[in-house]
Amino acid sequence: MSATAPASPTPRVTAPSLRAMKEAGRPIVMLTAYDFHGARLVEAAGVDAVLVGDSLGMTVLGHGSTLPVTMDDMVRATAAVSRACTRALVIADMPFMSYAADYAEGMRNAGRLVAEGGAAAVKVENASAATLDLVAGLTDAGIPVMGHVGLTPQSVNTLGGYRTQGKDVASATLAIADALALEEAGAFAVVLECVPAELAERISSLLTVPTIGIGAGGGCDGQVQVFHDILGLGDFVPKHAKRYADLGAAIATAVAAYADDVRDGAFPGEEQSTHSAPEVLAEVDAVIEGAAAEGDIAEGLLP
Ligand code: KIV
């Protein structure tokens, strides 16, 4: 028997631990993921939190926006990601119109992301009165909520496009008020999307909960990026993203090599094949011959 105690598993990142990271001045690393293997790689690389973003509408499902994403889409993706993550905090997006029409429906839908999807927290966009009520209700019910202000893609039609927000005084003060209201309602963190860096810095110092920036400069308490954007898995790279790999090109090269091998007869080779035992093969051939002699091979082989 070993005299040393087994190493304790790495502790899970939780919603409160993100706040402790802000207090300690440790930048929070968040990345999106939408499936089991992607999430496994993301967690193994050491991110603190995985966001199952409704950006999956564009990155995975091929939609032009996040608006068509359904609760079922989110629950299924969240469950796959949760199965892969043993340490990182899993946060699931509440999709468009899953919480805006009715408070009780919003509560139930968030509950699905936790109970069926295994998420430890959810994210909502904007700071309307209805959203703030929901943030408070969910927090009371034991579901931590991350807010999202600035460019909120579910409001693309009212915002008039995917534009930087908070560039004039009215829109900057609105972003500040929204972030403060979300904190007041109980949000454990707030995403600041596509706002000027100076505004994000001010919001980050006004809030006691962490701010997570995307296109909001380096003054936030953490950063979130979209998996496909930083890994080169799409055609479009947003200004706020940096490509750390070109997996799209690597995949295209690998698939073309596979296609060439199939067409040239180089795949499958010996390594990918199994063989029958000679005595089994001899018997099978005899059965085929017997059936052929009867006239109809398929019928002759039927038991
Ligand atoms: O859906 C998403 O991926 C997001 C992030 C961009 C913050 O909301």
C-alpha cells in the first residue's frame, strides 16, 4: 500500500471562484466549445471556463445568426460539453426568445440547461427589466447567471447590425448602467462584447464581479473567444479575434490526402484490414458454391 495520499483532483472552477480570480488579479480565460471532443481539448489546455455559446448557430449549424438556435440545440451541445469537462466551469447560453416572453418559461429553460445539460451556470443577453428579474430569480433558485452587454447578437435587428457599442456618451452610459444593473440583480460575471477598451476598463473597475471581454480590450478581468475564430475553422475572422492555428487548412489537406488514397487504392492498406481464417474462408466459399449450384445465391444462403 502506498504511504502517500492520492493526489486530490484539481478543484472545479465555480462561479464564485471567478470572482476570487478578479480579486486576486488573475485573468480569467474563457473559450466557447460546442461538442465533446472540442471541449475536452479546451479543458485539457487549461481554460478556466467553457461557454457553450449560442454562436453555435453560426459555427456549427451553419445559420447566418444566433436567432434560429433552439433550446434543444443548446441542451444537446451543453450536455456533450459537460461530459468532457471535469474542472472548467461550464456556462450555457440561453438562446433567443427562450427567456424574453415569459418569466416562468425562462426559469424552466435555464433549469433544463443545468439539469439536462449539466451546465453550472447560464448566460443571458441584455439588461431589460425582464432579464434583470430573471437574473434575480435564477440566482435565488441556485442557478448562477452571467450577463452580456454591449453588442448583444440576439438584438442584431434592433441594433442594426453587428456594430461596436458604447462609442457615444448615451450608449456608453447605457452600457455602464446595464452592467451595474446586472451585478445588482445577482449576475456573477458580465460579458462586455465589442465596446471601446476605455469603456470596458471603466466598467471593470466599477463592478465587483468579473467582466469578460470580447472585442473590449485588455482591461477586462477575463477574455472569451469563439473556438472556431481562434483556431481557423471559418472563413471570416472578426477584428477582435486572433488566429492561433489554421485548422481549416490542416483539415482540408488531410481530407484531400484521404480522398487521393481511396481513389489510388492506397487506403485501406494492410494495417487497416483484418483477414478471415483460411478454414473459415474455405467453408464460406463452399457454401457460396453450393448456393450458386441451386441457381439463386441469395435464396440458397437463407437459413
Ligand atoms: O455565443 C457566444 O459565443 C457568445 C460569446 C461571443 C460571448 O455569446
